[in-house]
Amino acid sequence: MPTRTHRRILRLPQVIDKTGLGRDSIYRGGREDWFPKPVKISERASGWFEDEIDAYLERRAALRDQSPA
């Protein structure tokens, strides 16, 4: 039997707090494919998978670490 993993969904205020990005940047990033896209969780609500937000932050940190000072 396959192992199920539980993925936590963050709502917009949590994503803003975790990333430091503003609402417009978060949605623009999803449209421009440099930030995770939201998932619909109901007719009027969406959120982001926390593991995808964490991976985005890790990629940003890796880019920072590669840049010359």
C-alpha cells in the first residue's frame, strides 16, 4: 500500500509572512512561473503547498550563495 504524505496548505497571509513578498508579487510570480502557483481549495479560496514555498525559498538561498559578493 502506498504511503500517503500530508501536504500543508498555506493561505495568502501565511505565504506573505513566510516569503516577505507582497500579494501582487506572489500572484505575478505564479503567472510568470518563478513562484509556485496557487491551488484551489474551495470555490472562493486558494492556497499554496508549504513544501513548494519552502523549495522556492531554498532555490533563492542557493542563488544567493552562488552569487559573487
